[in-house]
Amino acid sequence: MDGNRFLANLKDDFRRGALAQRDALSVEARADAAAAIARASLPVELPATVAGYSPINSELDPYPLMHALAARGAMLALPVIIARNQALIFRAWQPDEGLVRGPFGIFQPSSDADEVDPDIVLVPLAAFDRAGHRIGYGRGYYDRTLQDLRTIKKITVIGVAFAVQEIETVPRLPHDEQLDCVLTERELIDLRSL
């Protein structure tokens, strides 16, 4: 087995374990975590365009944080899947606007919303470590997207997760994009000065 295949298999094992930890959290713990991250002091200058995400399954809900950022002057955006194996695009969104169901049942802005390039990207994940590495869901959408965005502008990438999703070391493949920060209900881990 080649090294990349071994690391990919190891990532699958860590992904399953971290998602099981996340799935086991109570409804109350999830709501408390969403409220906690909404109160977090993020290392971002506003006004800026902040891309969040629509939570699926047991992901930490970023909507309270996004509403708090909008109240402080942030312009908001959400990701849109265009096609398999392609980077995401981001469309402008405001909390009072409706969303439509897109691929994988994920809610997203309608196709008539303006496309934007965010300054700050909130990224969902399955697992993370304190070096700023993440395990996603294995489709590579965010890795492709972050790589493309980083070629056109300076962005801040903040992984959003429950503290129970932390693992000691994420196996890293050559295409994996690094996080600048990780935000959990317990703390903000700022990795930009490391």
C-alpha cells in the first residue's frame, strides 16, 4: 500500500471516530456550543465578507455566529456546490433571506444571489488538530476552494467544530489546506503566529 493510500485510510478511521463523538452530543450541548461560538471574539477586522455554511447532520450550527457577525457589519455568504470535483462558489446571503435546497440536501442561496469572494471562511470539519490540519468529509470541496481563494487574495480560514472533534495529529496529504484558526465552544485556537 502506498503512503498516500495508507494516510487516506487512517484519515477515514479518524473521521469515523470524531463523527461518532460529535453525533453523541446532546441537543442541549449543541445549542450551548452554537451560543458560545456566537459570543467568541474572532481575530477578524470588519467590515469583511464572511462565508459560513449551512450545517448538515450533527455539525456545529454557525448561524448564531453569522448573525452576530452581521450585526457587527459583516457581509455574509454561503457556499454553493457547482459540480463534483470542482471548487465551491460563494453567494451573498443575509439572515432574512430564504435558502433553497442544493446538492446533498444542503441549504444555499438561490442562483440569483451575487457571487462573492469571501475574506473569512468558516469551514465545517470532521476532525482537527492543534497544528491547523483538518479532516473533512473526503470529497475535497473545501481543499480545492481554499487553494483557489488563496491564489487570488489573503483569506482567513476558521475551522468550526465541537471540542470533542479534536484529535492529536491529523494525517496530512499534499492537497490538504491548512486552517488559520479553529473555533470550538471552549476556545479559539489561533495558528497564524505559529
